[in-house]
Amino acid sequence: MGIRERERKMYRPLRRAGLEVIPDAVPHGTMPVVFGYRPEDMVGGFSHRYETPRLVERLNEDWYDLALSSGLLDHRREFLVMLPQGTRTHQAALQDMHWGRRAAPAVWTRVQLLDRWDIMGRGAASAFLGVRAGHPGFGMMALDSSVYISCSTGEIGVDVSSVAHPDRSENILQYLEWYAGWDYPRADKELQKRIAVWLAGRAPGAVSRSDR
């Protein structure tokens, strides 16, 4: 897939939602994915049922408050968002999961929050940050990995949670160690390799319980 196709299919819809993509600018050493966190890792979040009045507006307001209070945004309002390497959408990935197919690989992409934005409306409707307006789904992380924010849609509403220092969490590190060595034919081999490389090169002080 060429740069022009990615610009047309992904970057433009995200720009309309208020996210300017900064290609090839993910900080070196960023953990490839965040899996396996538990309630004790969470430091904030919120939930709204689908019947909540002004749902998209409320979701946007609470996301921004959480982004500011947790430190997701740096001084340039830049952060990382998990996006597919190609142009397959979040909705397509959910369909792949439903039918037991392997979803398109996703990677961190650096973005800047513009002055006018609509993450939970236009962003979700772009199908890269959800399935439709008011039904968002995404993973975001601060450039320094100090916080991870996850958003998912359930049967009755939208759930958003924040995790402090995911790269230091024992629960997350243990899960990544397990996944990297998971001997299963349908496991994402590329992701397993990226996780293994990151685990091998992480800071000596960031140890999991299994390292002790």
C-alpha cells in the first residue's frame, strides 16, 4: 500500500477527527503493545451507557479531562495511538476476531491533537477509532509510556480506563512474557517477535516478578 492510499484512507479521516498523523516518529524503545493489566494497575477511567444524553459530547469531555489529568498529552499535545499497519479498520478487525480470523497487525502511530477535534464522534465514525460515532474503541499511550488509555464498547456502554506506567507493571510484563513464548499456531508471530525484542532490551530496573 502506497503513501497516497494511506493518506486518503486513514490520515484524512483522522485529520477530520482532529488527529494529525506524524509518520515514522514513535519513540525508540516504546513497548509494542499493552496486554494483561488488572484492576490494581488502573489509575482512572469512566463509563457511560449508550442511552446517556449527549453521549458523544460527554465521552469527548471525559476523555479530554482524563488525557490531561493522566499526562497522555505532552506539551505539543502529541501522543501515540494504536492503528493498523494497512488500512483495515477497527470494525474489520472486530469482524476478524468474531470469525476467528487473524486481525491485521496494529502498531503505534504518533499523532497530534488539533485545536478542533472529535475523538468519540468523527474519530469513532472513521472506523479507525471505533465502529461508529458514540461506539469508540482504541488504545492510546503517552510518548514517554507513562500512561496507557484503553477504550472499548460493551453490550450496554462505553468503558475507558487508564493504566499508569504500563512498561513497569508486573501484570503486563508477565503477560507479555507469556505471549512472546506462546506456542500456538494462530498466535501473531510478528507481534511475538516484537514483544520478545522489547522485553530483551527494556531497562534493567523494569523487572517482573518472574525475573526475581
